[in-house]
Amino acid sequence: MKVLELNELGEVIRKERKKRGLRLEDLADENISPATISNIERGVAHVRYEKAHYLLDKLDLKMEDLPTLLLQERDHLSELQRQSRIIETMVIAGKFHQAQELLDSIETEDKHPLAATFHFHRGQVQISRQNWRQAETALHQAIHFASTANVKSNIEAAAFQALGYVHYQQNDLERALKFTESGLAAYDPQGERTQVYFGLQRNKAIYLERLGRVAESMRLVQDIWDQLPQCMDTEAKLTFYWLRAELSRRLGMYEEALDYAYAGEDLARQNKSHFSMFTFWTVLGDVYMRINQLEQAESCFQTALSLRDKLNETQQKSLNTAYARFAILQMQQDHVSEALELIDQAIESAKEHQDEPRLVQSLTIKGNILKEKGKKREAVEWYQKALTLAQKHQDKKREVRLLFRLAECFEELDEQEFERVSRNMYQAQKRLDEERSLLDEEDDL
């Protein structure tokens, strides 16, 4: 008996048992245990057909009636699958109210083959509303029921991916990475939703990059690059191009960064992806700035920011990066007032979107601008704000750098504060070194 048939037969048996008000224990005897009955109802593949046949006899279900019952069950399952597709369509289209209404109208028990799928949809809707706790609850339920169901839907992997995103939105990058890795472990290459694989790999690369693990992120992107022709999700593919360009930029491979940024921007224009066009022009601006082609850099940043009205609310979170990098360019050209105006916009953008890692960067840049112009006492205020957030997120590398910046300021302003900050910097560096292995030390040589 095929897995699909077992699933259908199990659902028929479960419905008949429920209709008669029987518990698993009521049907169990010396020949069949409650656990075996449960496995039959869930369609577990290793159950022997003889056991299922025995259970049918106990329920007085005749073999000649099974084709009709199975056909009814298939029709019911097909209708639920159709409704599941409608819900996903509504979610993608941003019709969250309609998706929720349809979800509320559907009744499935926890052992139903599609129970995990509908819990996953509930999680999707809650994510759209930024109800993170409710989203987590629904997604954990999806994972639980998917792990016990005998279907290759890859819903478990998709739910882990969504859980990672939920924690990413709450600035919990370590847990975001952990859930994403769990999703990759749960992914079945022979199952449905094959594009989940690319989404998981993309998110893992992003989280590694945001955690400062640039080399690891780049290795992941390079490893998956030859598989990209199999990726049918254009936005995911564009993100991989952005990652290749951005990571190349961060590793100082500027020619490679330009090549991938321009290739990605071509793909983005072909698909009218305004957000990707914005991100590629931002990377291009930064690369040109780093190779001291300042006129080209300014043109790229201006092009990126000209697209800001095309970004949706979630995408506008990335405006912070464009503002911050453009501010650095303005400072390099000694346009102080323009630099301060841009970095203030970056700070407000990070606050508005509750993006504390980017807020740390923007606050630090404002401190750098003020310090460079000799306003060290004013710079201290912004460095201290950034330091508080860096410590909150246990960003030890940035904590050390900020303490160093504060020490630079206090060296001329306040000897006692200089000694205190220098001591704190030593302790922070010591904690950072304690986390490094001997292999890390060899890599520095």
C-alpha cells in the first residue's frame, strides 16, 4: 500500500472512529495496540497492511466500501489543498485579512495530514502583522505536527525558516541562525517546496554576514553558486547576487564586487525589482568610494536613494545603510553638514524599524564625524549610546572598537575617564580573546 493510500486510509479510519465516539484505547486489544492504531491513522509507512485490514474489520468497514470512502477523502483533501494554495496566494499578495478569514473557516484535527500546513499559514499571517509571539507559537506547532506526519511537504523546513526570520526581525541573530540551520537539517530534497532550500541558504548567509562572520558567509554563497540556475525564486537569486557583491566588498575584492553588483543590477532591472536595484546601487556606491572614485560613488548613492519611494515598509529598513554610507562619502569630501544630515536620517531609520545592529553602526558613524571635526565632547555622547547597544547585543568586537574611540576622546578631555575606559577596553578585549581558539590565532598570521 502506497504512503498516499495509507494517509487516506488512515484518515478514513480516524474519521470513522471519531464519528462513533471511540478512543484509541477502545479499539485496542491483544492484537493491536493504541500506538499502532495511531500510526495507521497517521499513515506511518512501516505499518503492515494486515494491521490496517484488522482495524477495518473491527470498525465493520467493508472492503467494497473503501473505494467510495477513499474517493470522498481524496476529494476532501484536494479541496483543503486548494484552500491552502489560496491562503498562500493571499499572504503573498498582502491580503492578510482574507487569509485569516479563510484559515478561521477551516477545521482540521491535529493528526490531519495538512494540520502542519495550516499552522504554518497561521504563522505567516502573524508574521505579516509583526505579532512575533503568536507567530512563534503557530510555527512551533507546525514543526511539531510536520515532524510526526508521514508526508514530504517540507513544511517543517519552511517553518524553521520562518522562525529564523521572526528572530532576525527581533535582532536575535544567533537564534535566527540556529533555526535556519535546523531548517536545512529538516529539508528533504525529494520532498515538495524545493525552493525552501534556497531560502534557507540565503537566510543563513545573511545572518552570518550580519553576525560579522563574513568569510563563512562567502564560503556558503560560493558553494551554492553553481546551483543557482535551479533557483526559481527570482528574489532569492537576486539576494545571492547582492551577497556575492556585498561580501566581496567587505573582503576588499573590489573588482569582483563591481562585477557581481552590475550583474545583479541587470537582473533586477529585467525583473523590475526596485528593492534589489536599490541594494545594488548602494553596494556600487560604497565600492567606488573605497577605490576613491568619489564622483561615481555619489552618483550611485543618489540613484539608490531616488528609488526610496518604490520600497515597501519592510524594505525601507535598508535605507539606513544607504544613508550611512552616503554620509561617510560626504564626510570624505568635507561636506560636514550634509554628512550630519544623512547620518541623522540613518539613525532615525534604524530607530523607526527597531534595527538595533544598524543603529549601533549609525551612532558610531555620527561619533566619528564629530570626533574628526574636533568635537570630541559631543562625539562621546554618540559613542556611549552605541556602546550601550553593542553590549546589550553582546557584540564584543564592536564593544572594543567603541571603547577605543571613547579612549581617544577622553585622552584630551578627562584623564580619569580615559583610564576607566582604557581599563574597560582591556577587559573587553580579554573576553574577546578568551573566545578565540589557537586556530583563530594562526589565521591572523
